[in-house]
Amino acid sequence: MTEPTYAPDANQKPLQGAILEAALVVWGKAGGQRLIPITGRSMLPLIRDGDYVLVAHGCTGVRRGDVVVFRHRSKLFAHRVLAACKGIAGATFVTKGDNVPHFDPPIGNREIIGRVISIRRGRWHMPLDTGAWRIVGWLIAVSALAVEKLRSLGGNRDREPSERRHNRLGAFLSRVARNFSLIIRKIVFMALCRWKE
């Protein structure tokens, strides 16, 4: 395994704009793996603000359930792949943060920086490229898609009364599925993320 070559200090600001694009070109040509700092809460409880993710560059081997780093509007995001579709122009990915209700806009393989293969928090690190974590990631992705499908049953309020009853049932099922998904996610992460604070 190649050692990560990017380890900024705590006072360093995130790369942005043209500097980010230049760094990504260099990283892409060099290949290998890079350690990237994370800010934000969109992947809680798995990835926290201040963690670092080790990224294997490129989109080769990216599957449903994997966490990927991608660029969107000159910023980097680390979110989970919910679906991948192959087309004539290449692969298109549907992604979403585990801790946010909305999906990201679809991204192409050109936006993918790479797949997260481990998370580092202080002295501790946890590999995500194990069979168990790939299964857990797949289950989280499938449950997120199921919750979205149930949420769509809630749909439009401008329906006939008989359709509104179906609408309320869909909204109820959506809430139940979302809460169940959150509970399962937290239990799994507590069991697998036995990290010291």
C-alpha cells in the first residue's frame, strides 16, 4: 500500500478554485493514494468534521455503497454512491451524504476523484475496503433508495381525497423507513466504529 503523500496541518485552509483543480491534475497523473481532510457533517456518524480520508484515485472498482470523493463547483465532497449507470459517455453516479435528506446531482466519472479506502481520526484508522464494510455500505445505499421511493409515495397534496389517503400512508411509511434506516445505521456504526475519541 502506498503511503499517503498529503497530510496538511490543522491550520491549513482547504484547497479551492484553480489551486484545487491544479492539485487534482497532479494527483490524477501521479495516481496512488492521497489523504484528504474532511470538513462538514454530511457523512455523520461514519465520517466526522476533522477526519481524514485515504482516497485511491480514479473510479475503477467504484460500486454501490462505496464512499467516493468527487468535485462539484470547485469543491470536494465525500458521499456514498447509491447507484451507478453505465452509458455511452461513461459512468454516471448517484450520490448522497448519509446524514442529509437530499441526493446530489448526478456526477460523471470525470468528477470522481477516487474511492475512500480508509478513514483516519487522530491515531486511529478504519479501512472501508473490507468485505464487511462493502456489505454495510451496500445496505445503507439500498435503504436510502428505498426511503426515497417511499417518500415519493407521499407526493403531491393536490390529489383527489382517495389519493390523499394513499398520500398519508406513503408519508407515514416514509417516516418509518427513514427512522428505521437511521437506527440501523447508528447501531452498525457503533458496533463497527469502536474508535476512541
